[in-house]
Amino acid sequence: MEIRVLENKKDENKISFIIKDSNAAFVNTLRRIIIGEVPTMAVEEVEFRKNNSILYDEMIAHRLGLMPLKTDLKSYNLPEKCKCEGKGCARCQLSLTLKSNASGMVYASELESKDPAVKPVYPNMPIVKLLKGQSLEIEATAVLGRGKDHSKWSPGLVYYKYKPIIDIGDVKNPEEVVEAAHGNVFEIKNSKLEVIKDNLFKYDLAGVAEEVSQGEVKVTHDGDFIFYIESWGQLNCKEILNQALDIFNSTFDEFAEQLKKVK
């Protein structure tokens, strides 16, 4: 197997790479592990001490639950794997408090966390707007969880597709082909249609060219895959990948141990 990075954003929240000499089973397993098994921190319970805003308690709790929180996997355990057996301790849960009685928008940055390492990823995310005389006072409990239990714990958007192979024949209408693909896949050089090599992400538009070119542009694929990750911000892409591979290896180690017990 060979991996080649195509794009890695400086903010570490987006990455894409080509996986060579693999198969759909492995690539899809990696995708499913990232979405469903890589743990992140999210609000699980909210205690309302005061709320006379326009939003019901349930609506504010829902907004808080979907708010991405920076996650420190070294400092916290999944509740079911903690020594307290899920009863709740400093190693498996975190308290965040908010108290506001000023008119105007209440933002995520106003949440006070007992752990400075775990805080809202997007401080300017609005929670609720308070009018004069209204107030909000809450205590939220955040825990580690996995996307297979609720999407609020999923670390990001993950997908893959086959890396296409594009063959260009004697195209009589290159301008129409370029326009059909919105100028993202093809370009015209020396009166001939050519592929823009750096636009691998947009090759899914190449299928339109097959019809427009009357079959002179043919799109096929081999066994290479383009894999894409966009993190919601709880973990950066490197942390997500490393954690996913650790889970992948430990799962197969456990499977191997169970096989040994079979007579």
C-alpha cells in the first residue's frame, strides 16, 4: 500500500490523500471507524437553573450538544472504560457553566470550562439571544462518546472515491466540454482538450464530458482511491487518523485472540 498526500490545509482541519494498491473493503472500514468509533468530547447532560429566554430548555440543550468541543484524548476515558464504571469522575466527564443576564446574543465563548484544554471549537457560535430582563444559567456535563451512538460525537466528514483515469480522443467540441465541467476538470492547450492535473477532487464532474464529447472522453478507474477528511475541529486530521488506525489494529488483535479460543 502507498499513500500520497494531495492536500493538507494549514489549519489542519482538512486533508486528502491517494491510497494506492488497496481495496474498497479496507478504505470503507477506515471511513466507518473514523465516523463511528473515534471518540470526541460533547455535552451529554444540561442542568438548567434559570432560563426565561425565547428558547425552551430542550432546544438550548440540543444546541449545546451539537457544539464541537476541543478534545484531549489523553486526559479523559470513555465512561464505560473508566475506573469509576461510568458513575462520573474527573477522568471521564467535565463540567461547563454559563451564566448570563445581559441583553444580546449569548455565544459559546461564554461557556466556562473546568479544563482549559476542552472548550468550544468555535467561540463565536451563537447559543441564544436574550432580551432585556431575560437570563440564562446552566451547568453542562461533557463526556467522551462515539459517533455510532450519536452523531454529535462524530469527529468530521469523511468520504472516498475512486481515482479516475480519463482518456481523451479526437474531441470536436473542446469548448463545450470545458464548459460542461465548469472549467474545473479540463482546459484547452494548443487547440486540444487536456486534463487539469491538480483538480483530482473535481474529477466527478468528468462524467458529464462523456456525453457532451459524444464518447470521445472516457472515464474509467483503477484500484486507487482518493480519501478526504474534514474535521469538525474537536481533533485535527492527524489525530483522527492515528486514533482510527489504533482502533483498527486493536480490533483485529482482539479478533485474533477470540479466534484462538475457538476449538
